[in-house]
Amino acid sequence: MKKLAITMGDPGGIGPEIVIKAIHSKEIRNCCKPIVIGDRIPMEEALSLLKLPLKLRIIRLPEESTSIRQVGLIELIDMGIIKKLKKGVPTAEGGKACVSYIRKAVSLALNRQVDGIVTAPISKKALHMAGFQWPGHTEMLADLMNVKDYAMMLAGRPLKIILVTIHTALRNVPGLVTRDRIVETIRLAKKACEMFKIKNPRIAVAGLNPHAGEAGIFGKEEIREIIPAVEEAKKEGISVSGPYPPDAVFYKAYKGEIDIIVCMYHDQGLIPLKMIAFDEGVNVTVGLPVIRTSPDHGTAYDIAWKGIANPSSMVEAIKTAAILKI
């Protein structure tokens, strides 16, 4: 079974809770060997809150992990950052801790000491409070691994989507939707399907504008950038079509006629996916030299440390990391 590094996420959010609940589930016990990278204090407090028959075993390196998966045991690499836990709010200490977990996981993965990374949710505000300027997990991981061509891909039920632009203001999107960027995202869409072992993937490209621009009446981006990008990718032998009107292409994928949709901006892809798979959506970073997945939700400070967080998306993220291949 794959050995997976699971970062604890923001200590003040639901990360510790969903990590513990996921590892406790039979699904995860039977699919991988999870090693948590986080802090002992919040993990112990979460165990006390949840009252599950689990105990922590502190290790320094993945090589110290037990050779046999033991029921009731969570193995933790304790980074020792959190001394006093503040619950339900972003903090500079929490932002610093999150970065330390992720740096450690990246180091272990690049050195092949683990087979992949699964990241619990972090807070962008906490990152900024700690002095880090990454707009999100995806950009941070790409920067730490010195990767320039990467994309955020999400999977949930029948939908798989991949984004040309990620965390940016909507007003910036038209200028960022360029031919080169779209072609690279199409290539990454093909790679994403290969990671999921989909042979001969059917890739569809969504338009940026209503009705995919309606022949230039509602916008010129389709004519100037998107159509030339699709044609270039076709010349490379990629099975891709579009651009399709955004209000119709997701239904085709929902019916199983498309394997993955290349979306122009964050909410174009995330709204339909979360509508049908909010509790099971999985985020996959495509283009990294290692496997990385995460649940498709945030820190949920409003319900954190109440024992009610749903671990379904974390369970799916771990299961997905266990089956993906680079």
C-alpha cells in the first residue's frame, strides 16, 4: 500500500478533526498507510473531542512507521509549532504551522520517502497573517517544487474539471486566458486523465463568454485565443473539442459524454462540481512531480471544533491519492 503524507491543515479549522475521522474509517485503513504531519497538541485535543478509540504514535520519519497498518493508531510527525491552540479563527501561528507541514511533506515526497501528499484545508488569511503571499495551496506547492506548468483539477462524481486560471479577480481573467495558457492546460487535462488511468480521454473546452462568444458578438476571446488553442492541441494529437457554451458543456459531462472540461476560471468549474459533489469533491494538482490531492472545501471555522465536520471529501482525497499514478 502507498505511504501517504497527510498534512493536518489549519489547526484552528476542521483539519485535525477530518484527518482523524478519515484515518479511523475502514476505507482508508484498507487503501494506504497514512502518516500525519502536524502538531501533537491540536491532534490530541481533537482525539479528546471525538472520543474515538485511537491513540497517537509520534515518529520522526516515515521510515519509523510500523510495517503493518495497526487499527487504532495514528502516526504523527510532530512539527512542534502550536503551543497554545486558538480555535475557530485564523492566526499567524496557524499560518506558520501550515507552511511548516507542507514544506515537510514536499521534502518527504521529493525524496521518495512517501508516495504522495494529501493536504487538509488551510486559510489564505492565516498565510498572509504569517507573512506568506501565496494565494493558495496549489500555488504554494508549485513554488516549493519549482514547477511552472501546473493546474488545479477537481473530480467529483461524474465531473472532472481543470482550470486555466485559478485564484484571481474575475476582472483579470480575460487578459490571462491566452492561447499558450489554454494549450498547456489542455495538455495537463490529458495528463490528469492519464493519472486517473482514463484511456483515450475526451477533453472539452468551455468558452469564456456566454454562448462561447456567439461568433464574436459577446466577446472576442473565443476567436482570438480559445479556438486557436484547441486547433493547436488537436495538431498535437490530443482528442479535444470546443469551445462549448459554458451553460451546456457541464450537462454533457454529467451524462458521461466528456471525460474532463477545461474551464477558463475558478467559479466556472467549481460551482457545478460543488453543486453535485460538495461532500466528495477532490482537488488534484496536475503537473507536479509528486501526487497531491486535497478535499474540495475550506477550513470551515464556523463549525470547527464542534465534532460535526463531515470527513467525506478528505476520505475521497486520500482514496484518490492511493490510486493515482504519475
